[in-house]
Amino acid sequence: MTDILNALALLGNFVIVPGLTYGSQLALGALGVTMIYAVLRFSNFAHGETMSFGAMITILVTWWLQGKGVSLAPLPTALLALPIGIIGTVLMCLLFDRFVYRYYRRQRAAPVTYLILSVGILFILSGLVRFVIGPQDRIFADGERFIMKARAFKEMTGLDQGLAIKTTQGVTVVTAVIVVALIFWFLNRTRTGKSMRAYSDNEDLALLSGISPAKVVSITWIITGALAAVAGTLYGLDKGYKPFTYLGLVLPIFAAAIVGGVGNPLGAISGGFVISFSELLLTFAYKRVIAYLTPGDWVPEGLVQLLATDYKLAVSFVILVIVLLVKPTGLFSGKTL
Amino acid sequence: MSLNLRNILLFAVMGALLIAVGVIQSANVALAILNLCLISAIMTLGVNIQWGYAGLFNAGVMGFAALGGLAAVVVSFPPVPDAWSAGGPRAILGVASGAFAIGLAILTWRKVPGSRQTRGWAAAAVAIAGIILMRFIIDPAVEAIEAVEPAKTGFLGGLGLPIVFSWITGGAFAALAAWGIGKISLGLRSDYLAIATLGISEIIIYFLKNEEWMARGVKNVNGLPRPVPYEIDLQQTVWVQELAATFGFSLVELSSIIVKLSYAGLFIVVLVIVFWLSEKALKSPWGRMMRAIRDNEVAASAMGKDVTWRHLQVFVLGSAVIGLAGAMLTTLDGIFTPASYQPLRFTFLIWVMVIVGGSGNNLGSILGGFVIWFFWIEAEPIGLALIEFLTSGMAVDSALRSHLIENAAHTRLATMGVVLLLVLRFSPRGLIPERSK
């Protein structure tokens, strides 16, 4: 019995807790991508940099707060700074929409034009972020480091395996749950949310029934900006902020959105978790788990790892390819909000 | 034709800019920029074949260029006999078994009778069994190869052929990868190709970084053989010494100029050939058909054109050109560093070149490659000078000033973005627009 519990603790420590955290971050990112897709009908390549921008503002405000001696201990101070990060990112998104995208919307440009525009914005944002905060790594998590330390868990349960939960991991999951709940409440219960869904479902019909497209577009950018700022900050809190990693996040985020069905919020969230858990399950070394689960002292020779850890990124790509081959519309048959 | 005069003028300005750099900075700097301009121009031609001719968005330029770089190593580096005897044949057998398994899986999917679901599961089972078999064969071989003098070699080496052959091999590698990815993602919605190519390019880089037995991964392969003479040999040649004496150059500088000029000569030959072929293709019935498909897919398919197949064709061709340019780049560097491939520099910058030059126009692509590469390099000194000028009123030890100067180099990223957006807004057809018939 203890063997099984030990195996579970091991899995929990190395797969379930990190998987939930990373999955939440991906889900929030994919939700942003999917919203843009559903309403504005293009794949926003700049989304990773938007997340980076949001995290940067949050970090700057966090430093300022720390300088003033403000703290939210035991929680990270960044949570206090996050609202400003959200406002900054939303403003940035609205500015780019006003000065870049709006012109093309009026011309009814092809979706691929927007994609190229988003590449331009990707350049601007990545230059801006590196110019303001520099390309170095930044660790800005403060407060208590752990919710539960491995040793405390061992003492509590008497097991050999520890289960550690970092504060940033807890904060990530809780924040993600709150944000997702808010988004769904907004989309399903409020008048504006319903008008957004109507617009995404059938643009012409929505226009006929008096929905203002300008308003829908602005709301979409506000939500996307907010989601990006939250996702970027949470990712930075959890893994340390490095400007260049955010471009690399675009691939798993798109994979998550497509796996779930682009344009479908529920799909984006489940896609995020599908990607994160597949990455971890396929690159986890099962050696010790098998040792616990098999009777006697037998220990497998190799690491019993399906895929080298270096190929984490390849997992999201392979899943993407499988989805494209088998069911290009994704798990939840996308393109409606 | 007045348009022609305009083009000549544009290229003349570009040439004058390069000469100005030669005078102000040094001839070596100007030639270094020129060589990379030439390579960028070829890469841009490749992307233009995909985007300008057919409207396909390839976000994986970096991956195809890296495959070209791998080809340079595989073709030109002398073989490492110890590594070959340690595990060469076994590694090749492993790769072959992997390829065989994939082929068998595809065959299962196509030929085995039954519903979609059963065929799918059968194909997946074959593929997974094949991967396990491949790992079983290849893993010991990889370990043995990487153990051979890891500090110096630790990989199989190449074929030891002249590096120029790798330019064609690089094209072939990239074409093969493009065929695979095109098969999967063409025929679906247009942005799926963009996302799938973005993915494959990241995977290729990961693969090159981690598979040390192939090209040493992050340990890099340096000292690739050159298609042109070495500076050291030139410095001992009589005519070079005489030339240096006559013109008052230092010997070191002159030898380096000669090397760069020989590279430039080679690259110009390739550029002219690729350009000529692209123009031929564009003006042929095939090119007209591609443009017809680009401008109205529905109409073209109603006329009986197999749109997906034509897209696959053009995608493979364009990627082959990118692979060729990638191999040339590694040849010029003389070193293969997988970690140096960054999407901003290798994918999105090439896109800026295509758009700024003029999508659909080959001459425009060449100009775009030149102009953007030139400013990509020169934006750094210009930006730095500008910021130093703007902040000259501040105190010398001001923290803000030193921060701005320190990070000035990053402004070039933002500059490229602004240039791209401005061109798209005010001159969406680029510097040299596509000729409309």
C-alpha cells in the first residue's frame, strides 16, 4: 500500500503538480489566441510577445512596489502589480488595433494579411521589451517559496517520496481558475458576452441585429490583453522571466488552441492541459514508479523514459500533427465562441 | 520603360550605400555585408516563390535554412573513421528502420481494408512499434559514436566532398522536409501551414541541437572546408604580396578582401541562376497557373486545377531554395552552430525582406534582401549614434542614459517591425511591385 502511495506521490510531484501549472499557463495563452481567432479570424503570432509585454510591466511595477517596501507576503508582490500589467497590456493591444488592424478591417483584408501584421507587431514588441528591461533573466517572485515543502509532506504522511508545491504553482492554478470562470461567466451570462458570441458565430447576422462591431472588437482586445498579461506574469513567476522564451511559447499555445478546436474557449483550456500533460507524461522517467509498483526489489535498468526531456517541445508538435491529420477541427470542433 | 529606370536607380542607391560603408567603415565590413545580402536575397527568392507565386505563408524558414547547414556538415566534413567503426553502420540501419516504419505506417493507413478508425489505430501501432525498434537499434550506436573523442569529434563526420556540393544537398534536405510538412498541412485552412511550419522549424533546431552523433549538436562543428583559398595561404602568395605593395593595403586586410570577393563571386553565380530559373518559372504557363490559383482558388479548382498538389509543388520548390541558401550561409561561416538559429533573424526577418522588396516580384525580393540586411546590420551603429546624440544632454553617469545606450542594439528589432507595418500600410506592393499583366 505504501508503495502505491509512494508511486503516486512521485507522480504527483513530477507530473501532476507541474502539469496543472504549465497547463493553466498554456490554457490562458491559448484562450487569448482562440478569442482573437473567433472574432477577428486570424492567428496572432504576436501573442507570445504580448504575454512578455504584460509580464514586463508587472515586473517593473513589482520593483517599484518592492522599492516602496510594499509586500503581499506570503504571496508574491507581483499579484499586486498585476492589475497595472493588465491595464498596460490592454492599452497596448487597443493602440495596435486602432493604428494597425482597424485600417485593414475596413478594407476587409485577407486573414493572412493580419498574420503578417502580427509579425510586424511581434518585432516591435520584442524590440521594445528588450529595450526597456533588457534581455537578461529576471526572477521577481518573492514571499513564501513553498506552500508545501517536500520534507513537510514526508513528515506528514510518513512516505519516502516528497511532494512539494511551490507558491507560484498554487498561485498559477488558483488565478487561472478565477480568470477562466470570469471569462465563461462573461461570455455566457452578460449581454456583451452574448453579442460577442453572436458576432463570432455569424458576423452579418450579428450586424443586422444591431451589434456594434467596433465594440465587439474592442472587448475582444481587452479580454485578450488581460489574458495575455495574466498568462505571461504567471509563466514568468513560475519559471523566471526571460524575454526570448515567450516566442517559443507560441508553438505550444497554438498547438493547444488547435487541439481543442480553434475559436472554442473550452477547447483552448482542455488543449492546454492535453499538451502539458502529454509533454510531462512522455518525458517522465518511470524508473522509480515502476520500482515501487512491482513487487520485490526489482528496479528497471534504464530510466524507462519514452522521450528524452530535450524533446518536450516536439511533443506539442507531434500532437498538433496528429490532430491535423485525424481531426483538423480539433476535439471540440472549433470556430464558435 | 520608366519602371526599369526606377529599378536601376533603386539598385544603384543600394550599391552606393554599400560603397559608402566601404569608405566610412572599411572594405572588409562592406564585403561582409554584401555576402550576407547575397545569401539573404536567395533566401528571400525562396520565400517569394512560396508567398509571391502562391500565397503560402511559411513560418519555418529557419528550419529549412538549418537543414541546409546540416547538409554542409554532412557533405563536406571529413569522415571520422573511429566513429564509423564504433557505430556507423548501426546508426544508418537505425535511421533506415525508422524511415521504413514510417513508410509502412503510411502504407497501412492507405492499403489495409477497414474503417477509418481501425486503419488509424493499425497505422499508429505500426509507427510506435517502428519507433521502439529504431530506438533499440540506434541507441547503442549513438552512445558509441558520441563516446569517440567527445571533445574533438564525437560524431560521424561527413563524406569529405567539396562543400559546394552541399548547396544542392541542402536544397534536397529542405525539399524533403517541406514535402512531409506540406503533405500534412496543405489543403487545410491557410494558417495551419503557418503554425505547422513554425513547429517543424523549432523541432528541426531541437533535433540538430540534441542529436550529437549527426553534427555535434550544441558543441558545433567548426573548421568546415572552404570553397575558396585561406587567408594564410594568400598572404604567402607572391601576386598578393605585390598587389598589397602596389596599392598600399596591409597584407592581412587584402587577403581577407580577396577571400570575401571570391565568396561574393560564387554567391552571385548562384543568385543569378536561381533568379533566372525563378523568372522563367514565373513567366511559364506553370507560373501563370500558380498566380491564378493564388488570386482565386475556387475558380482555379473549378477549372480543374489540383490546388493542393500545386501548392505542395511550389512549397517544396521554395523550401529547396531556402535550404540552398542555408547551406551557403554555413559555408560562408565555416562553422555550424545550431544554437544560432533564431526565428526572428531567420524566419521573420526574411519575411520583412519579401514584403518590403515586393511580394511576387523576384527582382524586388533581391532588393528587399539587400536593403533589409543592410539596415539590420547598420541599424546597430546608427541606433547607437542616435541614442548617444539624444541623450548627450544627460549627465555622463546617468543610469537612464547608460541603460539606453546598453540596450540600443535592441531597437533594430522594433525598427524592422515599424518598417514592415509602414510598408504594408502605405506601399503594400513593396519597393518593386509585381508586374500586372
